[in-house]
Amino acid sequence: MDNNAAELSMLAVVLGRRIIPSSVPRWAARRRLLPMIETAKLNGVDPQAWLADTLARLPDHKINRIDKLLPWSWRQ
């Protein structure tokens, strides 16, 4: 599996990395969140709902069932 489509949709962000120093914390967080958001969009999932639900369920979710939280298998 690959995530080429998600990476291509973020091309402008990737090109902007040369201008913005990597020491800026908000950009570091955005770099980690953008691929997850784009993957959710490509799978037809509302990114905000998916991310909020996933972050809420993550602390007490079993590690061997983490695949149930991924965008392509997530159900509200």
C-alpha cells in the first residue's frame, strides 16, 4: 500500500518547508496531521469527526486493535 495520492495533495505544503524553519512547533504538528487528514478525505471520511473520535478513543483502545481506528475501517 502507498499514500501517493495523499502526498501529492500536500505538494504545496512540502514545497513550503524550505521557506519555513523546522523549529517552528506549529508547522511540525501540521506536517504530522496533514497526511492523516488527506488520507481521511481520500477514504470519504469527515477528517474532523474521524480525528476527534480517534483521539478520544485512543487512550483506552487496545493496541492490537489499532487498525479499527484507521480512516478506511473507521465507523462512528
